[in-house]
Amino acid sequence: MMNAMNVPSKRSTLERKLDKLILTLFGALFLMCLIGAIGSGIFISRKYYYLGLTESVENQFNPSNRFVVATLTMFTLITLYSTIIPISLYVSIEMIKFIQSTQFINKDLHMYHIETNTPALARTSNLNEELGQVEYIFSDKTGTLTRNLMEFFKCSIGGEVYGTGMTEIEWGVAAQRNGIKIEEAQKSATVVHEKGFNFDDARLMRGAWRNEPNPDTCKEFFRCLAICHTVLPEGDESPEKITYQAASPDEAALVTAAKNFGFFFYRRTPTTVYVRESHVEKMGNIQDMPYEILNVLEFNSTRKRQSVVCRYPNGRLVLYCKGADTVIYERLAHGNDALKKVTREHLEQFGSAGLRTLCLAYRDLTPDMYENWNEKFIPAKSSLRDREKKLDEVGELIEKDLILIGCTAIEDKLQEGVPSCIEILSRAGIKIWVLTGDKMETAINIAYACNLINNEMKQFIISSETDEIREAENRGDQVEIARLIRDTVKKELKKCLEESQNFLHRVAGPKLSLVIDGKCLMYALDPNLRVMLLNLSLNCSSVVCCRVSPLQKAQVTSLVKKGARKITLSIGDGANDVSMIQAAHVGIGISGLEGMQAVMASDFAIAQFRFLADLLLVHGRWSYLRISKVVTYFFYKNLTFTLTQFWFTFQTGFSGQRFYDDWFQSLYNVIFTALPVIMVGLFDKDVSASLSKRYPQLYKEGIRNSFFKWRVVGIWAFFSLYQSLIFYHFVTTSSSNGQNFSGKMFGLWDVSTMAFTCVVVTVNLRLLMICNSITRWHHISVAGSILAWFVFIFIYSGVMTPYDRQENVYYVIYVLMSTFYFYLTLLLVPVVALLGDFLYQGIQRWFFPYDYQIVQEIHRHEPDDTRRAQLLEISNQLTPDEARSFAISQLPRETSKHTGFAFESPGYESFFASQQGVYAPQKAWDVARRASMMRSKPKKSQKN
């Protein structure tokens, strides 16, 4: 926890653009005030005798000092025109985003994982609309695309492959890559399948490994699995009941494999590991072997290996090491090249099957050698400064001259729905990158299995696994290796970039994909080559980076985020994904089996990768569309209201005379126009959720930022200018000759109240015109806002106290409503003001429609989604297990009359399920219920 980083503060791209819009409004405010100030300095003159501008007049109106008059008028107008700045916009947006997160995202049943009882979780409300503009997704593989349920599947011992069968990835690749359908092979009688172990080979099971040509190597292999780990056993010390608590599912799978091979790890003390070894010397012979653990060199993302120094009961000192093949092969002793070559071929074979591989090696130590090394290890381990670095340096001294034992192959199956989700996201215009620590062959085949890569794509592969580089690695010259890799990367990047540009210039060229490994990526991220790497990557539809470290994941994400200025999303499930999650615009954490570090560092948390489609295509797109409308509408209504005041300034000699009453100005944004725009931000939908996923291409409008461009803002500003002119000039001109029922002309407050009434009615009706779906909440909010204005003005103009200075508007509304002029103006002015918007929207929808408008026309005759239709839509997408659980949840409930922890259950599900014909596993409380019923039931008398 001391090394944990705080989640960085993130702001959406739309919010940053909103800041620029607010600065633009400040510029407009300054320009309007400057025009008014200059006008007042020019207009002020004593020739207007009726103004009473004598020599004794105050400085604010003294024609002798025009600069002071202009300056003071400037400050007056700043106060008068301040309504152009939408201060309440930020409050409204935060309220909308909070409700979107807590009520819509967190409670979406489409993103609820029933197996783990995990709903989606929005950990921030700042980035809702950012979900609707994502163009690049950076994904981890293990636990994100896969289930992170590791199973020991195959292995290679002493150059011999053990294990049969095909992995799920092989089935998918055979169908996707080769178009072949393979029938499933029959399992042997010795196959064992338990959590973490799915191995089928009679040559190793039940002690048969003793008959193999290399039984000693097999024994070292199994002991390495049983000893070289940090697993903690729990429960009874029996193979059937024991459970293993491991730092990763891989370690638990390896220890489980050792148990099934006859090397049962059952107890651990601070200094000793106990292994029950069967079939060692003689069939049926079982020995409890204590191995003293002297030192542990732990695994980390830099070392990519783990080592244990142990002492046998007979005094033998051994170093067991397991890790990635790249780091193990660098530390092998010279010689035995045939075994190295064969094992490397096996590693590539396992990688092609989508299996996770680890190499196992050992080294015998002499007592003197160990003591000399341990004297350096103890100070390094107790060091308080640069402890990890010193331990790595000391580890390098002993982790060398290793003898290769073999390698393991662990299967991690794809999550449900990953291929279809990736296919939908690709159709939405989103480019997906997979950043994994696996071998290149594993990464490529998993990319094929989940539809990230297909045969129609042109693949660019940049790899350090060339013959020339391998020869240099065998010689051990690090300078030559670095030079070779750098030159190879530079040459390959240049060649691939030229080819990609040629393909892109073709009319119907294929899609492109890039595969690069960690060593090449390290040099490609060099400042001299990173621009070339970025240009090549942006030309590709999918990118796979294999053998990458957590730091490289973050560097690649930052490269696209800062270099290409594209909106990025990172998704992962483990602590090694935290830096990548924090580097992206949006971070998604998978609440899987690797702890909660990724979730705690993320902005949103989901349980399965497939839920990403709902999060982006539905909630993200809706949020972007809604927030864009809210911001542009706020801009429109504030600008319209302020411009009417601005036009009035020209008729008042730029004196700063207010057109509206102070309370009108104060309550305009707070009451009279506040609620309807919030309803739009919460409930507006262009198309339903099902259509959003049926037409994922709609998402491209968010990537292009179609609804919040400066062009869109300019159109709103134009109609705001037009409507403000209509409001001011129509009302003032029509009322110039108007009279009330007593024959008097309309005064300033009559005209301004009439104009304000037209503004309130028009901007609320204009809101309905931008809505794609109008609910009862829209009707209530719009009608309520207009009604609130009339209630307010009836009360405000009908009451006056001796301490009230608002005698100007006293009885104004009553006078206005007694005239025919009021009703005619209230009818005509909003119609004329909205006529331009109506014509523009009609022309735009007819001749230049958005994508969503085309979809609306296609499905315009289909019934709207009701609540029941939505429930049916959800139920149709449930798996059989989810459907069964949903049926169970609908069964009648009973309250248990028992108390205590053991009986605290929601009801007797399986009891009622059996009556309804729904299968449900029997629970313990059902048994208790029936037992209590039998005891309490009165016995019936038997008939003779």
C-alpha cells in the first residue's frame, strides 16, 4: 500500500473544450461591454438638455471627462451582461453526470455478472461522455480477454512433450484462420480434471513416469513445481480437501499439477516446505520430505523469474528457477544445445496453441559457493535503500549456469462473448490493441481466436526472434545484441511504414495489423523511432504487443494519447495494468481474480470484457449526445437572453439602464429554464440500446465529435442572435403604439415583462425541438417551468411593501393580460422566433441527416421500447444459467422462522423451484425447513 499511486485527476475532452467555449463567452462579454463603453463615451453630451447633465453632475455622467464615463460604464455593463456566462451550467452537468453514473450505469442489468454477483461500477462521474468518443482501446490479455482460470494442460520434460488434446484457442484458430472443423478426441482413462489441472497423458499419471527414458529429469521437474513457489496451503492435509492460496492462478495450477503427479505439497513453515512424494523409488511407497527453504528470490515484472534455494534432507543444495523462456535461456549453462533447441520448438508449439509457458531449470550448489553468495544476499535483503535493485544484482550472481529441465504449458480460456464484442467494437470504428506479456505465437493465435486478426488482414510482424539475433545472444555480447535489434527495428519499421502507406492509397486495400515484441518495442519507443512507430500503428486496425512490461504498456498508451491526440481507453484486471489504466483518458478495471488493484485505480469497473460494448456503445454514446446538447442549449439560452439586453443598450444612450427586472435576471437560469435541460441530460435517447448495438457505426459520430464542433456552436449562436432580434424588436415595435385598458401607453416594465415572457416560453419550447425522445418528464419540466414564471410574476407584481423598491413592476402582469396585445404577441413571437430553427432542422434532416436520424427513419414505424419490452430484451440475452437464476428470483418468497447466521436466507428457493418445474440446487436451509415441518406436523390417526 505504501507503493500505491493515487489515481490521477482526469477531465474529459468535452469539458476541456467547454472551458474554451467559456473563454469565448468571456471574450464576447468583453467585446459587448467595450462597444457599450465606447458608445457611452461618444453619446454623453450636454446638448441633451433633458438629461440634466449640469456642471455639478457626478463623474459617471460628466461629459467633461469622457474617459471616466466610458470606464465606469464598462464595469456597469459587465454586471449587466454577466448572464452570458452560464455559471449554473457546471452545477447542472455535475448533477446529470452523477445521476447517469449511479442510476443508469451502476444499475444496468446488461452489465451485471450474475455468476460473481458483480454489477458495473462508475467510480467517477467526470468521464461519462468520454466513453462515447473512445477511438483506441488498450487491453491486457490475461484476466481481461481470458478468464484467468489457469489449468495445467501440457508440458515438456527433457525434450519430450507430454499432454494431449486441443485448447480452446486451437479450436477457434482452426475455425477462424483455416476454416477447418475438428472433431473432439476421446479422453483416456487416466485423465484428471480438477480446478487448475486438465492434463491427459497416461505416461506421467499414477507413477508411470518411472518407466520413461528420463525418470530423474521428471523427478527434478515435479520437485521444482512442488518447491519453487510462495503458495500457502489451507485446510486438511489431504489431496482431496486441501486448498492453495497463491499470488497468481498460475502458481496454484503448477502446485496442483505437482500434487497430481505424486508430489503433494501440504505444509509450509517459515523455513521448511513439506512434500509428500509417492512413487519415488518403488510403487506404493510414500515419503514425507521436508525441504529447508534457505532463500527466495521473488518474481517481479523486471526479473520475470522466481528462484528458491533449498536444502534436501541429505544435505544437497539446489537452486530451482522458473520463469519466462527469454530470461531462462539467457542464464543456461553452455552445452546441451540439442535439448535447448527441442525445448524452444516445444515452447513455440505451445505458444501457437495459445498456452502460457514457463521454463524450469535448476543448479546444484556447493556449500562454499552458497555461503559466499549468502553473505552478499543478507545485506541486500536488509537494505533500506534500493533494496529491490540490490536483490536483483545479487540474484544475477547465482542465477546462472542453469540446467534446463523443461517447460510447462497452462491454458487460460477466453471469456464468454469476447470475439463478438471485439467484432462489434471494430465495426464502431474503435481500434483495439492487445498488450500482453505472453509469447508472440500465443498472442497471435489468441488475436485470431477473438477476431482481432483475420486472414483478410495484411500482417506486419517485427520480432527479435531472428537467427542473426539468436546467434548474437548465444555469444553473449550485449552491445552487439543491442545494435542488431536497433538496426532490425529501424529497418523493419521503415519497410512496414512504406508498405502500409501503399496499401492505404489503394481504393480497396486490406486492413492492416501489427505484431511487435517487447525487445523490439523497447527500441521502437526511442525518441528517434517513436514517430515512425506511431505512424505505422495509426495505419493499422489492430496492434498486438507481446512480451511487454507494465512500463511499456503505459508508454504505448501515452504514445497514442499524446502523440496522436486520440481518446484512449485502457482495460485490465491486475496490478501490472495499473500504470496503463492511469495513463489513458479512461481506465476500465476488470473485477477478476487478480485482486482489486486495477479496479481501485480505474474510472469504471466491469466484471467481463463483453460488457464494454454496452458501456461504450450505449451509455457512452448516450452520455456524449446528452452532454453535448446540454452545453450547447445552455450557451444558446444565455446568449439569447443577454443579447436582448444588449440591443436595449443602443436605445438608452449606452447608459447601462437595465431592460429586465433584477429578479427576472436572477431566476432565469435558476428556476425558469433549469429543470427541462436536466431532463434532456438524463432521458434523451436518439435510438434504443438494442439499436445502438445493432448499428455500432453510430458510435463513429462520437469519435468525429459531430455534436460539439465549433460549427455546431456557431449555428446555435446564429439562431440565438436571430431570436434575440425577434424578441426585442417585435415586442418594442409592436408595443410602441399600444395602450392598456385605461388608454395609457406601455411603459418600460410592461415591454420588458412581455419580452421576458416570450423568451421563457420560446427557449423552453426550443428545448423540445432538440429532443429525440419526449417523455412525460419533458412535458412536466417544460410546462412546470413556464407555469413557474407565471406564478412568480403574478405574486411578484401583485405584492408591494413599504420596504420594497420594485414598485416599477407592480401590477404589470395584470395590466398586460387585460389586453389582446399580450395574447397575440405571446402567440406570434415564439412562432416567428422558432420558424428559423424549424426550417433549419427540416432541411438538415432531409438533405444532410446524421447517421442516427437515418436509423430513426428506418425504424420509425416500430413501437417504442416500453418497460416490458426492455425486460423482454434483457431476458432474451440471458444465458441458460442466468435464465434459471432469473426464474428462481421470481419464485414466491417465505420468511424463515429460524434465526441465526445459518438460517439467514432469502427463502426456500429450491423448494418452490421444484413446484414450478425450475431446476435449482438444494440448499442446506431447505433441509432444515423440511425437518422442522416434519417435527411440527401433527400425526393423522390411522383408519382401521
